[in-house]
Amino acid sequence: MKVAIVGVSGAVGQEFLSVLEERNFPMDELVLFGSPRSAGKKYVFKGEELTVKELQHNDDFKGVDIALTSAGASTSKEYEKTITKHGAIMIDNSSAFRMDSDVPLVVPEVNPQACAHIPRKVIANPNCTTIQLVVALKAIENLSHIKSVHVSTYQAASGAGATGMEELHNQVQEIAKGDMPTVSKFQHQLAMNIIPHVDVFTENGYTKEEMKMYNETRKIMGTDVQVSATCVRVPVMRAHSEATWVETERPISVEEAKAAFNSAKGIRVVDNPTTNDYPMPLFVAGKDEVFVGRIRKDLSNPNGLTFWTVSDQVKKGAALNAVQIAEYMIEAGLIK
Ligand code: 2RA
């Protein structure tokens, strides 16, 4: 098994390296690719120093079985054929192909069966906000069909990549020194602030990030669920949180929901108001699961349930989900 990481110098690329090592992913060889700027950089994987090759239109992907790509949508579009032409399966973290009808959009806890049909040899990894939402929704959908979802996100700086995290870190230091914080990555100062704006606005007044939650959730769940999202950037380093309200076809009790979350794959329930236990980004960063807490009835709707989720955006929201897709495909005999 030969694996390639494309975009290894970015935040998600670096996370691919640590997730593959942490999980002892079954492979014989790892090759690293990056932009001309990161070509020549060296990274250590399992004690071995690997040098980043420049991504180019050549035959470098001959012999590669799985390419984990996270180099932005335009690079993914430009290099799709170069990466897949010799048979490599491209598991792509960008938004380039997510809504293409001939590309499955996969969260292994929800729709692994979609991996069986990959006419373009491409599988898309969903947006981070969608991943944690659908892992939680699936547990409820198994009890009763979800008709609608309202969700408000609290998205960490990591969603904007390594430079987003760096900007938040620098702003905190600048403020502590009494200097004016430098703003370049985000639309406004993020430290000591929240910004109700992630990605660009679309014509209907929702942002692209909010529309991703609508479209991707429906594609992955394979249902007619209605989704209305408000996506907000918060001064947190690397785990996204979401407050979610669902309306189901029949009323679901808190006990039923808790039992469903407790037995669902990929979920850890932390929900004990008497001891102030609930998921928080500070403690979820670096963890694999989607954490669920604050589970309660929606007081405005007898068929409504509300809960709070937190998940590491760089890990389950990006690199880990892609690696889990690859693991599923190996286990299911879809990659030989
Ligand atoms: C963000 N969801 O948090 C985006 C990253 N994919 O900015």
C-alpha cells in the first residue's frame, strides 16, 4: 500500500501525518507533495525523514493507491486527473467535488456504503461543520426521521488553516502588550470578539459555509432534511462547536436520545449538568470523537430535541475522517 499526502505543509496536511502514524495505518510507503514553496521541506514520519516533492503534472502518482489531498479546491480540480489516472483513489478534503453527483461525500459513521461507487476514483471529505453535525444526526435519524435542523456554529480559528491560528495567537499577544491587533486572515479582529461570517456571502444572504451545511447534510444523510445554519467564527484555537435543534417525525425523549448517542459509533456523550460536565473545545482538541452534551427537549416544539456538539476541526473535521474513509475501504476490500 502506497499513500500520498498532497498539501502536507498545511494544517490538515500535518494532521494527516500524525493521524496516519497514531493509527498505524497499514502502508508500505508514504510520499509527500506540496506547492513549489514547500517542495524540499522535510518532515519526519515514524522516525524517517521524508522530503516534500513539488506537485506537478507528471507520472509521480504511478503506484500510489491512496492520495489524501488538502491543497485547496482549485489545486484539487487542476490535479484530479494527474492524481487518479494511474488508479490512485483521491480522498479530497477541499470543496471542489463535494456536490458532484459522481463523487461520493462520505462520513464513515453515516454513509460508508457510498464508497462502493467511485467512477472518478474520487471521494470527497465533507466540510468540518457538516461532519460533526451528521455524526450526531445519524444517531437520531435511526430513531425517527429528522424533518428539520437548525444549527448555530462556533468555529475555531483552525478552520482558516495554520495562518488563521497564527493570527488569533498573534492578536492575543498584541492585545496583552497593548498594541493594535493585526487583522489580515479574518474579516475583523477575532481575539475578544466573535464574527458571524465564515466564507463568502451568497445571493440568499447565507454564507457559503452555511449553504455547505444545507447541501452536504442532505447529500450524506440521503434524506429531504431541511437545514438552516448560522456559522460564526469564535476565538478558539482548534475545535468547532455547534448548537443544534432537530425536529423529528415522532417525539424523542431525552433518555432515548442519550441511549442512541451513547451507542453510536464515533460519539462520546459528556452530559452531566450537576457536575458542570459538557463538551468544550479546549478539552476536545486532539480527540477523535464527536462529543455530545446538553441533550434536552426543545421547549418550543414537542417533536424537537436540542443538543450541543464539539469536535476537533482539524482531526475528525478533516484529516481523521479522510483516513477513516481509507481504512473503511481497505476493510471492505474496496482497495486492494
Ligand atoms: C472554516 N469550515 O471553519 C471552514 C474550514 N473548512 O473556516
